[in-house]
Amino acid sequence: MKMQEIKDLSAAEREEKLSDLQEEFFNLKFQLATGKIENPGRLKHMRRDIARIKTLLSQEKAQSAAAAPDTAEAKADD
């Protein structure tokens, strides 16, 4: 999944996609432990997709936190 595809998703869709990927990643790790995994390289791609989504979510959270004090200061000045 490319970063642009993730950016095109809504916030709720990103959260849902993240939980789905984490669940699927867990299942793949379980298959790896039991020796029944068909494509072990898929773990690497899933781990990176999860990291991409988490990165975007944390960036958005930091941007909203940076914007929040500005609005609080403006209200305090009134």
C-alpha cells in the first residue's frame, strides 16, 4: 500500500485498515510459528504498511496538537 493511498483514506478508514492489518499480521506470525505460512515475505510488507499508517496518524495528531495551542491563545486574548 502506497502512502498516497493511505492519505486518500478518511481517518476512520485508516483506523479500520490499521486494525485489519494488525490482525492479519498476527495471524501470519502465528502461521509462521506453526510452519504453515505460504509467503513469508508478506510479513515484511504488512509490517511496513502498518508503520506507514501509524506514521501518518502520528503526524496528523502532532499537527492538530500544534494547532490547538494557537486557538487556545486566541481565546485567552479575547
